[in-house]
Amino acid sequence: MATLHVLSHSPFSDSRLESCLRLLAVNDALLLCGDAVYGTVPGTPASARLAPLANRLYALSEDLQGRNIEPDLSIQRIDYARFVQLSIEFDRVNTWL
Amino acid sequence: MNKSMLIINRQSPWSGPGAREALDIALAGGAFDLPLAMLFLDDGVFQLMSDQQPAQLEQKDLAANLRALPMFGIDELYVALGSLDERGLNVVDLGIPAQPLVDSELSALIARFDHVITL
């Protein structure tokens, strides 16, 4: 019964990422879009917090490219089609509005 | 069979429309007999504080509405113990009874529901 958590706010001005990590179950995954991808900037505390997620961490490719962010952690870059696919594959999607 | 939904409420009561909107979702869902529960997380725990005086802030009372939730069939209210601790609060400070959950119980709670929304 896994949940896909979707974050779209920058972790530098907001506590959503920390709260999300607090309730992330072992099979859950995290998808970063919009300003949330700023959390993958190399060398930042947010990036260090995200690194252990490895294959459970996704980011929208266009949001990384649009912001010229090159993460140095293990992350799965996806497009919108894959986003939709993931939404279906998981039991539920929790969007952190 | 109606799908169940958990509403995660993480906004402080008077900072914006978030708290009121979460309540509106709950009441609308309750009116349609959806199996609903609410989890108060982060600053959302401040919504449950006893003896608030919203009139001082020219706001409408939220507590009365929260207390009315069981009448709409929503009697599962949960609060994150970690969020209370961080804010120097205790379960006894709450004017609205909610079941306290430790961090490890939060993911199990979410897994019980078909849908989750976080406001």
C-alpha cells in the first residue's frame, strides 16, 4: 500500500520536505516538481536529506533543466507521461499543496 | 463502497484560508457520507488549541466547526505528537480531542486510506 508524495515547494523557504520525510513509509516514493527540485542542488542540506531515498526519488526533468540544476545524487528524471504512469502505479498520491 | 480519504491539515488557523478550506472539504465529504479522517500536522496542530479568541483577530470561530465534525460522521481526528512536542504543546492543551500519533504511526495511518490530500 504505497504512497507517491508530490512536492512542489522549495525546501529553503518551507518545511514540507521535512514533514514529508517524517511520515514517508519504506515503500513510498517522493516526486519533486516545480521549485521542489531546488532541494537537489548539490551540497545543500536538502540534497543530503534526499540522497538516501535513491531509487524512490523522482524529479520532473523539465523542472531541473528549466532551472539549470544538475543533482549529484541518485534520482530518476521523468517526464509528464511517466508522472501520470506513476500516479496510477501507486496506491495513492499525496500532493503537498 | 465510497472511497475513504485522509485530509492532512498542516496550516496554522489564522494565517490564511488553508485551515478553513480543509474543514470545508471535510464537511462536504461528510455530507456525501464519505469515510473521512483528519490528521493535524506541523502548524496545523495550532488549530486544536483550546480557548482561542478568533474575534480578536476578526476571524470566525474554527473550533466550533471542528467540534461539529462528528455530527457530519467525521469522528476520526488525529494529531502528530512530534508536531505538538516541537511547538511546546501537550495533548492537554488541546480544546478539541484528537488521537495522538507518533511518527511511525503516521505512515500506517496514511496507508489505511484510498485518497490523501495535504493542505
